[in-house]
Amino acid sequence: MAERKSFPKKRELVRAGPSSRGRPVLLLDPKGRISFASPACEGLLGYRKEELLGKRLSAIYPSGARARWQRALARARATGQAEAVLPLLKRDGTELPRRVALSALGREHDDGLEIALADRAFPELGSSEGQEMALLNEIVLSLDRAPDLATGLREALGRILAFSGFPVGGIVSVDRERGIIVPQVHVGMPPALLEDLEREPQRVDEGFAGLAMRLQRPLVSEDLTREPRITRAALKESGLRTVVVVPLLAQDQAVGFLVLLAPSRMRVSNDQLQALQTIANHLGIAVARFSSFLREERRLSELLLVERVARKASSILDLEQLLTEVAQEIQRTFNYHDVLIFSVDKERGELVRRAWAGSYERPGPREARLPITDHGLLSWVVRHGRTALVNDVPIDPRYEAFFPQTRAELCVPLIRGGEVIGGINVESVRPHAFDETDLALLEALADQLVISITNAELYRDLERRVAERTEELQRERDRLSLVARTMGAGLALISRDYRTVWANGLLKEMFGEVEGKPCYETYNQQPSVCPWCPARQVFEGAARAEAEAVGSDRQGKLVWSKIVATPIRDGEGKVTAVLEVVMPITERKEMEEALRTSQERLRALSRVALKIQGVLDEEGLLKLAAAELSRAGFRFTFWAVEGPSLVRRYSSIPREEIRTLYGLLGSEPEGFRVPISQSPLVAQALQERALLASSDLKRSLLLARLYRSHPEIVETMEEKVRGVLYAPLPVGGEARWLMSAWLGEMGEEELGTLEIFARHLSVALENAHHFRELREAQEGLLRQERLAAIGQLAGAIAHSLRNPLGVVGNAVFYLKSKLEGRGERVHEHLELIEREIADLLGFAFRGQPERRRFALQKLVDQVLAEAELPEGVSLTRALPSRPIWVEADPRQLQQVFRNIILNAVEAMDGRGALLVRAWRRGKEVAVKLEDTGPGLPAAEAARVFEPLFSTKTRGAGLGLTICKQIIEDHGGKIRFESEEGRGSRVTIWLPRCEEEGDG
């Protein structure tokens, strides 16, 4: 049985307890009104009990003491109890100072208060009477606050042992129906004694405890080993000497007892016994109310179980299911260890297991059989038609130990018309587990179950006869269906209310069980008759009608059908039904749809391919392609190949979807970088220079990373994505770009179309690449001519000004040394003069590079270390760990990198991010420097390498011109890219040494 979830409130304990009879006790309800007054209050306050009830507490104290009383009341509500000396006001107006104890009722301290008034002088807390009152209050509170009876009794027992000084104790209740005592809680009890009580429960009227309960007063024995009324050997041999037994009384009846034990002799005074009896009475009230609650709960469970069984019997006509659910309901409701329902096979003289529930394992088939013999409790019940209740099976001669653990068994026969047709058997591993209540319940259930079994058998017999008749009809229908099936079409007979009266097997295979259902719901999932319905047209007068319709089959898949409807008339020529011939055309429709989709995609890709042919800029070409593909509904992304990594540049996927997806990866989509090694499929496509596709999403660049962090999202995308495609886009003999796509249901034709599109795109990129080279060559010639003229001019000026410039340079150096530590502004301008002089001299007198072999990473690291970046600029360095060897002039390359880094820092105005990356690309090394500054318009970005062009308010505009000359003198290339609001990036390509050393 499930334990009680709550038990009586302290209000009821105070009303019924002895403490309220001889002492002045008041109870306040949650609204602060007096709801109970003990008789002693009348003599103390001069009021009759009727006059006090319903009054507010302020009626019994002077108005000047209101604040003191309110503080005491608030403390009691907050902490559960309070105590103070407070003035009282008698009916005749006399004031009485008294010690007052207040304690809260209920767990939440909002069910009111108990107020105990001292009739004379309230006992001090240190006195024995004060300790008794405090202990009693604690026990009542613990019983009230505990979640169940066992917890409340355990806490109360601990306080009693601490109060009495006894080390061992227990609280025992009485099972009146079985006439035995049942241990509830204990502390320090000898295990041998507990095992002995488990094996052989003690009778209520036996021994020392039985005498105490009959006399209804405490009994003490200072040497239990010599007490003749104590007969349990386990107790006498436990080493304990003193025993005190205090009956738990409730309404003048013993409901249990409190037992205290000690290993030595302990004297117990009459005052102590009286205190223990007072405490035991409160425990008795709690136990009695809990027992009453259990009885009511059990009675309610019995009624509910009978009601559930009756409900199941009316709703379940399958006998096996009915018996199984009844067995489970009985076991679950009353927590029986094992429940068995069996039937009787009279012809074979056997018991047949029909249903069971509980803890015993029952191997073998459901209908296990057992012969009806002269032995065994079940056989006895069947032969005699009577209930058997055995609470100690080992001593019953009828019992056969089928399950050795069983200690108690109850078996009730199922009787119909004076004949036993089966039975309900329950077992327990505890002795004395069943009583008359269990017997009455099972007998009531047995009567209900007999009715249910009879109804189920009648239904089964009726079902058998219906099945036989149905089988005959089905044979006729099968013959008709066989003819209809050879037609390769579905046949349906539709009544005037548009319900399917009959359908052949092919139609049932497509749409499931359709007979008796409206045709518009079954085939087309519509709430009413379809406007184009052929059957409707025939009912309205058409001699023949046909239509094409789309619906969902039994698996939820869309199916197309061509429906031809013809009328069926009665003897008077009236149309009574319509015969529909349903011919599946799904395959044809799917082919038509696939062809249409493929043609639309091909036309869209053709339009995009034509539009991009005239674009002669790589970046602009890919940006245009992404925009056009997005409008056409394609989902492509273009990646730049930078050494071992890919950088996302342009995409036709909607921006909101991209931001959501990349947000899950914790990064921005723009400039997203991913190592090629993370996707073997990408590495293979780039290596083979061929388009590759796969249905395994874990081979995708993006989804593979997303799967590791959010597998549930990728799994939901699988239905939509279906696969991935990667197509390298070679430019200038190298795979400079990669096109990726998420595929739906792509066929071989569409993959071929995408491959053709990728080739068109590669040709367009190649043309743009050649055009850029041609344009750069032309611009280079013009620039060389301009640089030659400027160089001649600068040479002439430098020749004339070499000595003056030297003097100015020395003066700048001298001024810097003299102004050390003074005037930041002056220093800034001096450094500017020094840099401009150096640029002019460098432009005019730059010699040929003095080449030597070195590791490029070390030079870049050295420049970064000397750059002294502002605190607001963060640096990200991504250089290969293996040395990249170049043969160049380190001084000139330092000048290039230093100039580019200085420009980036000035563009970011001291706050932003600087990224430096390097990678191998064939026989070249690429170095990219990116900043997060404001960027430049396209017109200005195209002129940054022109001599004397500058976007700054100061400077000669020769810095980047010199950088470009240095890089080209080394046989390399330099590119500047910028977008307004998105920063700038400079990419430098230099020849790599053919044979690299170990570093």
C-alpha cells in the first residue's frame, strides 16, 4: 500500500489531546478569530466558551498591550512557535500577567495558531514540566510537518529517546483485523528480535505489551530477563535489561504502544511515566487517524478498482486483453506481490493460466496448464467452489510450494451458474498479508469478472459467426477483385452520399481501408465533395465523366490518378451509385514534373551563363553569378582557395538563413575560413579538378562541423538537403575558386547540367583572368612610362637636392635628439619629414635587390614585433609552421610589409583587427594582410598604386608605389582590394625557392 501523503493537522490533535482538557488553550483560525477554547479558559478569563468563540484575540488583552501581542504572534507565524509574558484581560476588566506559549498550526504557518495560557505561573523552560511541554510541542509539530507517518514517528521517537535517556526504542501499531502488532519505526532494536517478529508476528493480547494495552497504562520491568510475561527468546538474549511499555491511546482504545529499552537498570518515576503517557496519547491520535485514513483510502481504492473493472468490461470485448488488464489493475492498486487469473478446462481436467501480474517470473506460454489434483490450494478451491485464505502457507496441508518465497495466499473462485469456471489468486512474501477486506474485495471483483467473461465469450461467439459469414462474402469479393486486378486499375462503388460502398484490392493497397468512408476524405483529403468530382457529375446527369486528381496514399505519398465514372441504375433507370475506374498515373506525372523542373533549371542556368559572359572582373563576375542564382532559386556558395583553406566569398543562399547557420558555428559568414582537410570530398574535387557529389552530409564542409555541435539540426535538414556538390573553378591553370551546392532530389541530368554550368563559369573566370592580366600589362606599360618620367624628374631633383636633403635629414635627426621627451606633436611632424625624405630618396635611388635565401615567416614576425601596434589593435597571425623559403632582399621586403602595416593601422585609427596570413600556392607563396578599417570606394581603391596618389591629408603618395615596384622587381605580384565599411586587404605573391631546407 502507498503511504499516506499527509496526516491530521495539529488543530485536530490539540482539540482531542489531553493537554487541552486541563489547561487553558485557545485556537485561532487563519483570520485571527478564536475557533476553539478549552474548558480551563472559562475559569481563567471569566468568559463562557460560547462567548469566546468567534471573537478576535484583542478581546482578551488590554489595548495598550497590542504591540507586544502582535510581535509574539508574528514570531510564532514566522518560526513556528514563540513564548512571552503577556497581559490578559478578564471579563470583569482585571489584568492578569501570564506566560503565553504560541505555536503555529499547519506546515505553512498559515493555518492559525495554538495559544497556551498559564493558569497560574507558566512553568519555566528548565523545569521538568516545561521540558515536557516543549517536547510535546516539538512532537506535535514534527507529526504535522512530516511528509508521511513513518517520518513523523521516526522524528518523534528520536526526541522521546533524547528526553527519556533510553538508547533503544520503537513505536508499534495494532492490526485489529489480523490481531497482530506491526512495528512502525525503531532505533537500536536487535536485528534478531526484528527477524523473529517478521517470522512469527506477536498477537495483540500476548505478553508484556499486551498487558499494558489491556490495562491502558504504562508498565515497567527493570530486569526483563526475569519478567515471566516476556516470552520472546530473542528479546531475553539481546543483552537489554530495562523495558518500558506505554500504550498509545486514542478514544480510550489502545492502537499501539511505545517501547523503551536500556542495557542496564534504569528507574522511571511516576512523573516520567505520566509524561510519557501524555506524549504516547498524541502519538496514538496520529496513528489512529492515519489508520482511519488508510482504511478510507483502501475502501475508496476498492470502489475505484471495481468501477474500473466494470468500465473495462464494458469497453474491452477481447477476453485475453480484459483478463490481462484486470490482473494488472489489481496488482497495481493494492501492491500485491503476485496476481494470477486462471480458467478451468473441465474436459481435460486442467487449470489454464490466462493472465498474471507481479514479481514472480512465469516462463513458458501464456496458457500454461496445471492438472487439477487432490493437492494444492488452487485445485482445492476449484473442487469445493469456496474461497481459501491462508496467511501462513507452510502450515496449511493444502499448499504446494510452487513459489518457495510465498508466505500468504488468497484464492477466490469464479462461479457461473453454480459451476467454477476459474479463479483469482493473489500471493505475498509476507505472512499475515491478507485480511477479510482483501477477501471481500476479490469476491466482489470475481462476481464482476464472471459477468465480463460471459459477455466476452458471447461476443467472441458472435464474432466467430460474423467471421464465417464475412469469409463467405469475402470469397465472392475476391473473385470480383481478381477480375478487377487484371485490369491494372482500382475499382470503387460510390453511393449517393459519396461513400465508398466497395473497393477492389488495388485501391485498398493504395489508400488503405476505404469502404464506408467518404471518397473526398479518403482519396483527396478534402472536407467536402470536390467541385470537379466525376461521380458528382454523373449524379447530376452526365452519362460519363473523367478527371485527373492528386491525393495521398496510405504512406502519405502523393499519387496521381485518372478517374473515369459511369452510372449504375436501378430497375426504374434511376442512378443509385457510380462505378469509378481509378487508373494510377503518378509515374507519368512525376516524369512530366521532373522534365519541367529540369527544363526550368537548365533555362535558368543558361540565362545566368549568358549574363556572366560579358563580365571581365573575377570578383564582380562571382558576385553577379551569386545574385542571379539566388533569383533563380539555386543554393550555391563560392569559396576562394587560399592554400590549405577555403574562404567563403559569395553565396546565393538567403542572408537570414546563412546568418542563422553560421551563428550556430559561432562565426560570421563573411570571410568564414575552413581547412580543406576537414572535407575529404573537397580535397578530392580540388585534386582531380572534377565535379563531385555525395549524399553523405558528413562529407560537407559546413554540415560536418555543424553535425559535431548540433547533430539534431543536421538530421532535420537531411530531408531537404539530401546531398552536397563541389565543383572546382580553375583559373590560370590553378583551382583558384570552388563552387559548392546543397542538392535536393538531383538526377543524373541535373548533375550534368550543373557540370556544364561550372565549365561555363570557369571559362568566364579564365577570360576575366586573361583580361585582368592584359589590363595590368597595359597599365604596367603606362605606369612604367610615368614612373620613368617621374623617376627622371625625381633623379634630377634628388641630384640637385641630395646635399640639401642630407642637411635636412641631419637637422631632423638633431632636432629629434634635442627635443627628446618634449612635444609629441613636434616629434610626430619630425618623423613625418624623415619618412617623406626617405620615400623620396628611395624612389629616386632604389637599387637592384640584394637577394639572399631566408624563411619568410621570420621576416614577417620581425616586422610585426617592431611595429609597436596600438593597444586597440588586435593581431591574428596565421603562418605555416613549416618554413617557406624565398630568395629576396630582406631589407626591401621589410620596407614593403612595414609600409602596408602602417597604412592599415592608420586606416583603423588605432582600433580594430589586423590579420596576417601566408600559404603556399604552387611555386609561389602568398601573404595576405587584412584590416577592419573603413575601406575605400572602388574608384579610389583602383588608384592606390599610382605615384603621387594619396587618400591622406599628408604624404607624397609614393609608399604603395614603391611597394609595388619592389615586389615586381622580385618577380612577384601585389593586389589591393577594399570595400567601403568592410576594410581592406593586400595580397602579395612571391616566387618560392624550388628546394626548401629544413630550417
